Amino acid sequence: MLEATVYILRCADGSYYTGLTKQPIESRVWEHNEGIYEGFTKRRRPVTLVFTETYDRMLDAIAREKQIKGWSRAKKEALIALDYKALPALSRNRQEQAVSTAPSPFPHAELVEASGKVPAYSDTQHASRVDPSTGSG
């Protein structure tokens, strides 16, 4: 079974980076901290892993990464804190400022935003908050 992990890093300057990997998350974070690739995090090291979600289907992971990248800082911080109840209100605040909002490609998030309730996780999705002081969930 192929797993893909969507992750959020907190950069040294306080910004967040959302990414996706098929390799073990520890290896990917190491690559970010070593500056192996050019990009956003290379100039913002060191980075700390603060959130992961693991998916069995790559298409679900790609959709979730894209969705999170479009979120406000406040909404990302609610997700990092696993405060799913706060997500609908943060969506409404952002939508009031936007002229138009495209529908989400990620069905679980739409359920949360529409109902205000957190749906039960399927067997293809697993989320965890990562404690930066210990590096574990």
C-alpha cells in the first residue's frame, strides 16, 4: 500500500510550509533542514514538523495539500492544534473577505465546514499533531 503524508512545517521565521511526501516524514524533514533542494524552506531553516496527515490514496493527499495551502495562517494554526470545531468559523471569515470561493476538492473538509462537526476518519486518512519539543505525536 502506497502512503502519502501531507505535512506542515514551522519555519525559523514563524511562517508555515505545507508539503507532501511519499518517503518517511523524518527523511523529508531532514532534507528540508539540510537545504537539499532550492525553495521556500531553504532560506527559513531550521524547520520544525508541527502536523501530519497520512493518506492511502495519493489523489486525496494532493487535494488536501492544495486545500491547506489556500488556508489563512489562523486556519492552519487551528488545524495544527487539531481544533476542528474552529475551522468553519475561520472559513466564513475568509469567505467574507473573498469575492468568490471555489469549492473544496477535499470532501472531509467540506463536511466539517458545512456541518461544524468533525466526520469520522476513514481508513484512508490519519491525522496527528506533532509536539515540536519531542518530535512525536
